[in-house]
Amino acid sequence: MNTYIPFICLAIGAVINWRGLPHLFLKIFDIATNAALILLMIVIGLNIGTSREVMSNLDTIGLNCMFISLSAIACSVILVRLSESTVMPLEKIRLQLAQETCQEIESGQGSHFSPLIIVMPACIIIGILLGYFLLSDINHNILDTILTVSLIFLYTGVGVSLASNKDVFQYIKKLGLRVLIMPVAVFTGCILGGIVSGLILGLPLSFSTLSASGMGYYSLTGAFMTENYGIEAGTYGFIVNVSRDVFTVLLLPLLSKISKGSPIASGAAGCMDTMLVPVTKSVGPELGMVALISGTILTFLVPVWLPIGAGLFGG
């Protein structure tokens, strides 16, 4: 998907609802958005299940990749949580805005249970099983088309949601340049997670660190590492970053309890595309915009960083 498409869809959605749609139309939009989200999760699972390279390496390499992915998530969450408690008080600013605009304040971290928390990981698992056992020969162009259409619809739905919560823009204004702290913390956490997991697992740091710092951008990271280090390294680059998306969805209930920024830290570059809607549904529209900004910066950073990282960690 082209980089500008998410922003166009967000703008279209915001324009559609800027003057306020009737409640019935908003309800229909919400139902349709949830349906598109479920379809997206199934397609992510299908992409995993139909990949022979991924499925055939789910023993030793798979376990290593999951450990690297979880390490990168953990370190990113720790640094973002630290930033929130010092220079980037996401929740404090949200509560201040709510008081200023006389809105009802909900200070609980993820206090409202959504069935999607269970449905999303279940759909990924269903997609993996379907891809592996029944649809192994499906045309990947079809999956890419479904993925793109789902994302377009989801972005438009997020735009409609933003227009229903116009204080989002005041929230970003109050954060100012502090919004840039989020991608810096996530990126640094990914590198630290890659180094730590590489040392623990006894892997070349070029494998662990570069795959961890792909930050969810699995296609580019897998291709880069294959070209520079061979098929085994490419497998790490791909699986680590696919796993990051899956773990983000699975861990959303826990992450939302840790802090408001933790789901964004886990989603990393994926917050620009596949992870934007799941994360936004977890943290709310204000932080959904923060997630998009962070994800966009990280997505642009990955292709710049990978050659630099290869030079630093060699191998």
C-alpha cells in the first residue's frame, strides 16, 4: 500500500462525519469496520499459514524468532512506559483535556471489555489453519487485494471515529514535539531487545538485532536480510516481524493495562497499517493518532536503518 493512502482515507472518513452523522449510520460504520477488521486478521493468518518457509521453520528457528519478537516488544514497552512517567504523560494530558472540555473522564486502563480482544487472535489462528490445511495454493495476489481493500475501509472508519472525537487534534497539539519521543523509544527498545535476545540465544547479532529492529515491517526486513545474509537470516527477518503483529493482537489486554502507550510500542511500524485499528480500539482515538504518527515515522526509518545496522553489527 502506498504511504499516502492511509492519510487520504483518514481525511475522507473525517470529512464524511465532520458535521456529524446520525447515530444509525455511525452504528453501521462501526459494524462494517469490525467486519473488515476480522477479515484483516484472517488474511494475516492466511499469509502465515500459506508460507511454506514460515511453517517449515516453526521448530527451533520459530521459537528463537518468537523470543526475539517478545524481547523487542518488552524493551519497547519498558522505554515507552518510562517516557510516559517522565516527559510524555499521555494519560495525564488526556484527562486534562477531558476536564477542560467538560467530558466524562474514564481513567481506567482498558476497563471496557471488547469481544474483539478474543475474536482477533482467534481469527488469526483460523487463518493460519485454513492456509496450512485447506488453502495452501491460494493466489497471494488475491490475499494482497483483500488486505488492501480491508485496510482502506478500516482507515476510512478510523477517520469517521476521529471526526466524532475532534478533541483528538487538541490532544496532538498539547503533546507537540513530545509525540516524537514515542517512535524514538520504540526504535531504541527494538535494538536493545535484539541485542539481549541474540546474546541469550547465542545468535549472530546481525540476525537478532536487524530482525528485531524491523519493527513489524516483515516484507522489507525479510528481503534485506535474505539478500545480505542468506535464506536463514531472511527467515528470521520475516518470522520475527510477522510474530510481532500476532503478539500485539494477543497481548492487547495486558498491554492496555500496563499503560496507554504500551499497545503503540508493541505495534511499532505496524501502527501505520495492519495494527492501527486494533491498537486504536484498545487505546482510544486520541492515541490512535499518536499511533499513526509513530508508525509512519518508524516505517520510513526501517529502510534507512537496515543498511546502517548491517554495517554496525556485520556478520
